[in-house]
Amino acid sequence: MREETPEKAAPLRSGYTTGSCATATSLAAARLLLFGEASERAEIELPKGRRVTMTLSFCRRLPDESAAAEAGVIKDAGDDPDVTHGALVFARVRLSDEPGVRFHAGAGVGTVTRAGLALAIGEPAINPVPRKMMAEHLDALARSAGYRGGFDVTIGVENGEALALKTMNPRLGIVGGLSILGTTGIVRPFSCSAYIASIHQGIDVARANGYRHIAACTGNQSEDAMRARYGLPDIALIEMGDFAGAVLKHLRRASVDKLSLCGGFGKLSKLAAGHMDLHSRSSSIDLPLIAVWAADAGASAGLLASIRAANTSQEALRLAHAEGIALGDIVCRRARDVALDVLPPGIEVETFAIDRAGNIVGSAA
């Protein structure tokens, strides 16, 4: 784990995801087409119900196209060192006789060219949650306007192709630009000391309120999985993000009876490999090592070669399960062993891995 940095005197500021920016700009452009209103701001609803207002850089009709308009916003990532902070995210919307919403990659947004991602090959790299956000907002706008047609939505990011070179996109087979991301609509600031402090506080508050079973989760979907499995209240769900080490080390002195660790399969594979910081800045998914673990479970030579050449850890997991190798359980057992090596005796520990849809694909107890 990287050393903690000094805390800021003021609270860190959250920002908005590219998915939120795409939703606000597509909504503003569509409103201009359906109501003739060129907005200066756009209000949207985030996935968990919070409403936010974003200031637009422009909202205008496209020249010589009566049924097309565009809007843009400067991406504000708050205090998170996001590569897209300050970039112009824009949407171009065209009305269509065909109902529904169709998404297209504009300048600076990539296209999927390899299997193993949440989107099919050939699709614009606009992830499922941003697509859902845009579709819901546009459908609601259409109903309010009595509009029965559909929308063609093109999302772009100024200078996105160059910015994408600073991300994992080229290695993942996303070419031509960035991905439009976000599961909550909000970018939480990435600060080691502040985030770790919040993890410690979360554990302490849970213990102080009598909760002896906590679930440390890497994100919203893993929280949902633990909530569904155990009915745990929010106070017992610790959002650890990438800081698995912060949870394990704090529990040396703030003990609980039971710890459930839950995260994406790729994140859990990093913990299984001994990494305490699961962020890509500090650790990488080791597909050759995962292949070694699969070999120990009797995987064929062909499967081992496919795992080593896989585009993503999720693809490796799918290939292994197709051959009857319980790779999810294997990784979870190894991650549990790593956790037990850090924790004091007496804490019951279990680990869970989930896929991109939030389904549990491996466990160990």
C-alpha cells in the first residue's frame, strides 16, 4: 500500500462522472429540439435518486439540421486526479422516427474491439449505467413533450483519443478514445489519507453500534450482493474501495467477530496475489499467476494458454468456468488466506467475488 498523504485542511470535493456529463448534455440537446429551449443548465437524477444541476458550456442547434442539436459541459472530477477532469464532454442528439435511444461514439469516445468487456464488439464504449441514465431521462422528456419518436445520441470528449492513452483502454481493446463511465454518477475524490480515515471511522461506528459482522466491499454492486445475502444495514457495509489493507490492518486493533470481503473478481485476484492496494495505480491483475492457480486445479494446457492471453480477468473467469474449473472459488480461497495472515486470530473471514452484473461467482469461508 502507498504511504498515506497529509490530509487537506478542507474536505475533499466530489465531482461528476463522464456518464453524468453525457446524461446532462444529451438531455439539454433533446430539450432544445422538443421544446425550443436552449438551456444554460441541466438538472439530472443520479442512479441513487440524488438530483444535481450541471452548468453547460453551450447548447445549440446544429447548422443546417433542424432535427439535431448539441450541448457540452466541462467535466468536473472534484479533487479526484481523473484524466478527464477539465475535458469538454458533449452530446449530439438527432430526432428519429424510430422509437428508442441509439448510442454512437463521437470524437474522443472509443469503440470496443475485443471480447471480455461489458459491451459487445463494435459497440461504442458507453457503459451500461450511463446508457440507462440517458435513456431514462430522454424517455421522460419525450413523454412530457408528447413525442413518439426516438433519439440518436452521439457522445464525444474533446481530446479524448489522446487522454485515452493515459488509461487502460488501449490494452483492453477500446480504440479511438475514452470510455463513458460511472455507476453512481459521482466521482469520489481519491485521497489515501481521507479515504482510509473514512474506512476506519466506518468500522469503528459499526462496532460502537453493536455490529460484530461487517462486510467490506469494493463498490456498489458488491455492497448490494452482501446486503442481499445477509440483510446487513448500511452501517455494517464498509466501502473500502481499493483499500483492502486499510480494513485488514485496522481490524488488528478494532476486532469484529466476522468479516465478509466482497469485490469484483479482478480486484479479489489482486488481493489473492498479496496486494493490499487494489487500485490500478499500485497493482495489476496477474493473468499468468491466475493461470498457475488454474493449473493447480487441473486446467488443461489449452485453457491455461487462453487464460494467459485473455483480454480481462472476467474473460479468464468465463473460460475457466466453461471447462469446469471453479476459478472464482480458487481466487477467493487465496484472498481469504492473505486476509487471515494479516488479521489476528479469532475473526471469522469469508470472501466473495462478483461479476460485472453483481452475481457471486466465487466464495470461500
